[in-house]
Amino acid sequence: MLKHNSYFDGKVQSLGFERNGRKQTAGVILPGEFHFGTDAPERMTVVSGELLARMTKDAAWVTYPMGSSFEIAGKSGFDVKAIAPTAYLCEFL
Amino acid sequence: MLKHNSYFDGKVQSLGFERNGRKQTAGVILPGEFHFGTDAPERMTVVSGELLARMTKDAAWVTYPMGSSFEIAGKSGFDVKAIAPTAYLCEFL
């Protein structure tokens, strides 16, 4: 079944599903800066719009345009920033 | 703001947003066959998985794998079918 997730007062929302035993979410990030922790490693793919991300507070922001992906290690976390509403696919690896 | 939409007893759900004055939704379709009517023309892009679609009841089903898109005329409708949970981006044109 589909699971509707809402974070940061609804500014980040996603729909969780599973295919071939793999968990994924399709979501949208509204303008703002957010921190997410990871349990499993994740791959984030920008589906519409553009995200900025950094793996640590000290790192420079990297811009990920539509169609590009970045991966996050398990048991860690990342900061993500959207200037305009942006859709993404998150795969749990 | 983000709008959470749920159709067909939650088997199709989407998150609606707007960028550059254009409405879009990021959504997920669970296994099944569904009919959607359109008001504005739409472009559907398969983000994860695979969809089958046909524009009329008489038409053959066409398979749209991940990364491919199809467009639907305004003031019409289409049938869509998913074998496994599939994520999509819908742009209102």
C-alpha cells in the first residue's frame, strides 16, 4: 500500500511504495533548507526542478538539476535545499 | 503549498505543486487499471517503473517504461494500467 509521509510542517511530503522488494518514495520539497538522517543508504533523483545538497555542514552546496542523482551513505544524513518546489524520487539501497 | 490527492481508495495518490506558474503532480500508481479525465492537456512521465496507457477504449495499450512520457489532450481522458507500483510526474500544459 501507499504511505503518505509529511515532514517539516508539510513542506516536504512523499508517497512511499515498494517494488521488487525495494523501498522507494516519490516526493516534493518546497522552498527551504532541510536536514534528513539516513538509516539505509539512499539515492535521490531530481524528477522536476533542482536541488542543492551537501553531505556535511562543512561541505560546499552542490547543485543537482532535473535528471541528476546523488547518493547518501547509510547511518548518516544530508542537508537539502530547494529554491523552488522540486519533485524527487528516493530509492532505499 | 503542497496538496495531497488520493483517488481510487488510495491506489493512486499524488502531491500537487506549482513552479513557474505551471501545475505539476508527483504521484504513485499501485497495480490496477484506472481511468482519468483531463481538463487541461497533460504530460505524464514515468519516473520509476512502467505504465501502460491508451487514449480510447478501442486503442491498443502502449507500454511506457521509466524515463518515457506521453501526452493527453485537454477535455478528454485516458486509461492507465500498472502491473507493479509506478511513480510518475504529471505536468499540466
